[in-house]
Amino acid sequence: MSQLTGDSTVVAASSPPGDRAAGLRVNWLYVGVTAALVVAIFWSSLWRLWSKTNPFYGEGNWGHSILVPLIGLYYLYLNREELARRPIVPNLPTTFSRFRWVSGLALLLAGGAGSWAAPVLFPGELGAYLTKAAQGMLGLGALVLLLNWGLGTLLFGLLTFGYGIWPGQNDYVKDLGLVITIFGIVLTMCGWPVMKIAWFPILFLICALPWPGLVYSRIATPLQHLASSVAVFVLQLTGVDASQAGTKILMDFGPLKPPRMLNVAEACAGLRSLMTFITLGAAIGFLSSRPLWQKIVITLSAIPIAVLCNVMRVSGQGLLDVYVSQEMAEGVAHQYFGLLMLIP
């Protein structure tokens, strides 16, 4: 990889071995100092993320998170030769770029339009969230125009982290600030040639961030209703007199035995498999040599696949409860159906 000296780019391979070794030591010093600063600034978020997502005592819904940075590092390893050929061109405010001005103005216009339109088109809580997102886009556009994409994104990440502390008081916003800051650091120090490869493992880190509890519940509720509706339909096809009451399934067996009620709890909504499948889909897509549009399609296909598999799981447990035994449906089958859904 080429090495920056002042405002010029010197190809490391053409330098004497001693100079190359000294350059590598300086580069690793930069990496070490930058990493130490990131850990120092974001220590509270890093420790909370570890406590919530680690495979030893973290929350089960985010057990896949530990794999996300490992997959990102493996992606960089696979592309190490291409990275080594990319020149390091720091993205500094003194660097003139038509892309900077066009994209910065586009962000300003989109952010301004979104700030005006969001509360009108989406009144209520959703509109408030969209308005804040549009205001963030407006701020990022202004920073891009003032400082260029590198330092602008870096500062925007720090400001996002600060907003998550106060007045936002939102852990997810703080975590997003961490990812945005890492993106800005790499872009500032290495430039767009390197970022054309490094963007995926950085943005992929978002898949490891636990969602806010309110968002998790808002998404889980419609998925619970969907799983309940399909399970009732499947049970009716097999001759069971089943009906739906919210997220509960009522099965009437007539005078032969008392009715049974199954509850599709929030844990059965399929969000755990949804996040796992999206992570798996992105890994499969981006670790391949396919075109970018195919990688994106593979990643997005994980969403309907995860929803379908969860519906199959809930329906299968309902059939087991009726035709085999309640104990099996609530015991071993309940635990291992989620693993079996990885097959389809």
C-alpha cells in the first residue's frame, strides 16, 4: 500500500527496505494511537455492547453480534491484495472534489425537505423520528460542505454520539455514532480508494447493534400477528377448529377434550432469526465475487426468508401440539425448531 509523505504519495514498494520498515512502524503507530482514542471516547458504549451481545452472558437475541466484526475482518483479509494496491489519499478539507459539493448540497436539500415533510406526512411518533433523521442529514450535508466527507463524517459521528448521551439519551444513537466515527476516521486517513473496499466491514457493524426496546417491540408485534394468522390458517386446513385473538391461537376440540390456547409470545416473533439471517445473507453475499447488485439482493432476501421460516416454525409447533403432544410442542421442539429453520 502506498504511503503518504506530506502532500505527495510515495509508492512503498519503490523505497529501500529500511524506509519501508520505518514507514510501516509509523503507520502502525497511527493505527494504535487512533484505536486508543476511539476506545477512550467510546468506552461506555463498547462495554455496554459487549455486556449485551457477548455469547457468555449477553442477551440471546443478539448472540450473532460477536460474529459481525469477525466476518468484517475476514472480508478485509480476502481483499488484502486489492487493499495493498490502493493508494492512500487522505480526504482532507483542502482536497477539491466536485462530488463533495454535489453530494453535500444534495444532503442539504434532502434534509431540509425531509424536516418539512416528515411531520406533515407522518404525524406522531414516527414523524418525530423521521424529522430527527432528516435534521441529521441536514447537519451532515453542512459538515461535508465545510470540511469535506472525511472530517465531516468524523465530526458528525462524534456529534451523533454526544446527542445520544444528551439530549437524546438513546443507546442506539450512541452506537451509531461509534460506527459513523470509524467510517470518518478511515475515510479521512486513507481516502476514497481504500474506502471503496473498507466501507462494507464498517457499515456491516450496524448489524451488531442491539435495537432500542421500543423499536424492537414495534416490529415484533406485527410479526407476532402474522405468525398467529398463518398458524390458524394451517390448523384450519388440517381440520382443527382454530381462531385468532390478537397474538393468541384458540383451538376448540369439541366435547372430546377441553379447548387449548397457544400464545405467540414476543420471543416467537422471529426477530432473532431475522437479524441472524440478515447477517448471514450479508456475509454470504459480500464474501462472494458477485456484482454489487446481486450482493444487495442476497442480503435483502434474508428478510422474507426469515419471516417465512418463523411462520413455518409457529405453524409446525401448533400442529405438533394438536397431533402429537403438548409436551413435545412446548419442550424439545420449541427449542430446536429455530435451528431447523436454518435449513430451508
